[in-house]
Amino acid sequence: MSTQHLQKVARFFFPLFVLLAALSSLPTVATQDKMKEPHIDHVTSENYIEYHEGSPLSNIVLTVPHDGHISPASIPHRQKGCYNSLGSRDWCDWHHSTECDLETDDPAKCRITEWPDTGASNLALVMRDTMRDITGYSPHLIINRLHRSRLDPNRERGNAAQHNAMAELSYDTYHDTIQTAQNKVQATGRPGIHFDIHGYTAHNIDNWLELGYNLQGEQLNEGDLNPLD
């Protein structure tokens, strides 16, 4: 995906950014250019987690969990877990210390996703620059640089890191850094918003743009959604 195309995608969000600025009482550059901060990008990297610190007055957090491309030999390839059930209780075992029990294991459960997103980190960086151009403030940005076959920070810890010490350290660093950014947003005294950025490989040709609202298909089909709920 070219930089020009990424810029077009980022500009697609322009009305949303302006609405966010209005709702949070954050003047946009278009209305108060004198408030624009100098562009100083403070970037830290720890345990394969990259943090682009936002402006002190920014109330936006961007995260990229699935676009890492580092696959260290010290972190084994994530594998499907063993499904276990006991009465009404069932769980996934991610230790891989023994073979799965064929009597209780279910091939359709405890599965993993290991392929990375496409261009999500580049898109997030362009979005960050675009948001700064519009609002005058750089959002906080956290990027996981480990390949998804080694770590999936958008899953629960057992599935995500599969009990590998280095992967668990990266998992904790990722979520601790997000919490740090959210604490800084909370300190501004204004409402904040968190964008989790993904790039689906299936959309390389059709160039779809998806916004996730955590709404089920049945809810959409009811036709009675209230945007104020």
C-alpha cells in the first residue's frame, strides 16, 4: 500500500477527527493554528514494543497489535491449545507440555490466528501525522513489533504468549504501555478515544475500510438501534 493511498485513507477519517476535537473541547488547527505544537516524536522501544509518546494535551490513543515482523528464536511458534472439559467447565491448555487428550480435545476449539495484518503500522503512523495536522496534537501510538506467530496481544495471556517468559514480558509491556497512555489521556480532563488499527489481508484488492463498533448482526438487523445508548 503506497504512502499516497495511506494518506487518502487517513484523510477519510477527517470528519471523525474534527468531531472528536469538538466533543473533547480540543481546538483544531483550522480554528486555532497558534496552539499547534512543534513536531517532536519521542519514541521508545522495550521488549519489542514501540511507544510513540503523544502530546501532553492529546486525548487519542492508537494501537497496532498484529503488524509485527520480528520472529526471535527464543520465542517458539504459537500453537493450537488443548481443549479440556469437565462437566460444565471447559478451558484451553496452552502449556504444550503433553499431547492433547484425543478423547476431550476438539479441533475446532482453542485455535490460534498467526498471520499478521497488512500495513497496519504504516497506516497508524500516517493517521497519527494526519491527526496532528488537524488537531495540532500528536496521539499516543503503541506498536507490537513481534510477529503474530510469536505473540498476539489482543488475546488473553495464555493464548497470546503461551507461557513463554519473553513473550509474556512483551505482552505485559504492551498492555502496561497502553495503560500509561490512557492515564496521560485521563490527566487531560477530557474524554478520550482509543483506535485499534488493523489491516486485513483479504482487503488488498477491494480496499475496504472497516470501522468496528462491537455490534452483532442481530442487533443491526433489528432496525431499532439508538445512537445515544
